[in-house]
Amino acid sequence: MNEAVQHTLAKPVEVHGVGLHTGNQVHMRLSPAAEGTGFRFRRTDLEGQPEIEALALNVAETERGTTLRKGAAFVHTVEHVLAALVGMGLDNCLIELDAPEPPILDGSAIGFVEAIASAGIKEQHAARDYLILQDLVQYSDAVKGVEIIGMPYDGFSVTVLVDYHTDVLGSQNANIEQMSDFVEHIAKARTFSFLHELEYLLDHGLIKGGDLNNAIVYVDKTPNPASMEKLKKAFGKDHVSVKPNGILDNLELHYPNEAARHKLLDVIGDLALVGRPLKGRFFARRPGHKGNTDFAKLLLEKVRKEGRIGIPKYDPEAPVLMDINQVMKMLPHRPPFLFVDKITELSDTHVIGIKNVTMNEAFFVGHFPSAPVMPGVLIIESMAQVGGILALSFYPDPENYLTYFLKIDNVRFKHKVVPGDTLIFELRMMAPMRRGIIQMKGQAFVGNKLVTEAELMAQIARDKQ
């Protein structure tokens, strides 16, 4: 799978079952969606068929699952189907429901995974807009003992630790280092409950669609005959007993640490509510839906305030990817119109470059003699030259090509740049390069301060000389 571009379903697929908490029969249809759509739920049973974007800002409840709401429309328990979509590498999907809750199936994500696999996955043209962590992001709830940490990592890794201070479950942990492991190691992990929780839910008329085939029940207290009779009646069983390992005899564990793996599955599903694929390493201690979705909101809020998660770091003593001599081998520009000093990072989708601004720049003679400020148009030119390195890196002989501006959009100058500043430019592709045309989103920083941002489009053409 090409992780640089977006993906959707190759064709629609349907999943039928019962909602865990509502007990309603539900017909769910997963359909292909256009680039940039993300994940959307549509309630086909409501007037107007309202849609709810799968975003943390739409989270309404997290008591027994994650509930999304927009206006009067809501959808309960979205985390398992979202985890399956992310785990299968999808970016865009329309999820249609004729009831307020996806089917619980066996309590895991494997049924959704199998449905997606049967429909097939289609590669789309637009580039993936990753949310990339550059700094440490922390969330904690001291009362519930929840802690979630995100840190920079060029991939997607999640580690989960659960400990509810019970002998029957003990302390468990689970980890996934790459999303390609989701199907085999995480998707089959089923939801679980402690016996005292299950009794409470039954007594209050909840989990109407639950049965002893879609949840692992950990017996954390010695059950009395009345409790066992209640379970037999509620779930239509002739016999219910406790196994030596402390779980009800309704299910066999898929993994010794299935509880931790299911919590990891929930984390993946809830973090899908960021609305973009993530790059980072995440550690979660005693995660739950409230903590997961609050952490997703925290990431979205940082993006809203800062335009990104963290600032690209520049260590002047660290080895560079390209020095000025290597830059001049790729770019046709020469002093006094060369505004890139070095390149520190370069991949198929992004580039980070450095421009040291000194009083020796020729333009400071006239801009302005008594208050030197780098012209905004030259900040954009510097950004474009760094982007040119990314564009030309696709060619084996970049010295034979030139880069021409086609369009500049959404330019914002937030702070002035003066002699002594070090400009850090980061550019990321907005779509795969086609026919020599590249689209990039660029940001320029001085220290931790975003000074300029813009969207650039350029044409790469062979030098006729």
C-alpha cells in the first residue's frame, strides 16, 4: 500500500447485526468516499439523512463507548468501526446506518476488517495529510489515573498499559509498532467487562444487544448463585460458570493480554477522530474513551493554535543532509538570489531547509536602511527554493531542470524577519506530483515562532539549454 496517498473502498459493503447498548437491529453500509472526505456517519433512518463527521469536536458522550453528535443526530459506539477503517489503511469512507449504533458483532473489529477486505481498497490521487508530532504532547487525569503521551516518531506506534488493581486481570500491556500488524494482532481483541459492571448494566437496562458471545467477562468477586441465575436469564444460557483463569466460560481468550489489546484497539479508533492519519509514538496508561477523545481534542486544538503539532527543530551542530555546495548542484539559483543554506530533512513528501539571515544580504541596503526587514516576497522565494529541492529530488538529473511558479495561495505573514534570524522552512506535498506539477504547503519559522505560511504550485520543466 502506498502510504503517501489517500485510500478508500473499491466498492460498497454491508454489515448487519445488533447494537450493543440499544439492542436495535442495524444495517450498516460502508461506501467509497471522495478524497478529503475523511470518515462520516450518515443516519439514513432520520429525516434529511444527517451526516456526522468523525471528529473529536463532535464527541458528545464517552461513558460506555464513544458517541458522536451533530444537531439532533447521534451515533453510539463508533470506536470499533473507526479502528477497522484506520487499521486497514483507509482515509475516506461514508458509513451509513439505519439505527443509532453500529453492530457490535463479536465485540472486536475483525468483522469490519473482513467486510473491508471483501470490498477491496482503492488508491486515490490526493496525498495523505499526516498530522506529524514534532514535540511531546501530554494528557493526564489524576483522578482516574489516566495518562496519554504522544512524541515524535516517523511512523505510528501505540503502547498501552492497563491495571485495574484486580487479581483476575492483573497488569497487562500491548503494543503495535506498525499499522500493518493491526489485522493479525489487534483486530480480534474483544471488549471486556468485570462482573460487577455487567450486573450494573443489566440492572439499569443497558447493553440490550449484549450477550455472552461478544464480551469477555472477568470475575473480580466471588459470584453468588443469584448473580449466576441473573446472567443465565439475561443471556439465554442454560449454564454459566467461572473458569480457573477467572473469566466466565462463555469465551476462550484469543490472547493472554486480550484486554490490553482491546484497549489499544479503542485508542486507535478514538484517535481516528483527529480526522487525519497520525505520525507519532503514543503511550497510554489506563486509557478510556474520555481520555482518548480528550487527547484527540488536545491535538486538534494545538493544530488550530499553531498550525501544526510542534515546530521543526534545527540543531546547527547536527550533520546536515545537504550543505550549500550540494544545494547548488540541485538548484539553478546563485548569489545574490540563492536563499537556501542547507537541507536538514528530505523525504518523498516533505523537506526542511535553513536560511540564515544576515546584514550582508543585498536587499537590506534599501529595505529599510534604518530598520532592516526581510521583504515578504523574498521569504516566499526562499520557501519556494526549499520546495524546489523537494520537487527536483524526483529527477535523477535535477541540474537539467528548472522550477517555475504557477500559483501562490493563502499567504500569511505573521511576524517580521530581521538580520540575525535563522529561518526554518518546512514544505509538505498537498498531492502527488503529476506531469511535473507540484503543490506544497509551506511554513517558515524563526525559533518556535511561525512567521510565514503559504500554499505553492510550481511546474518542473526541462532546461532547453
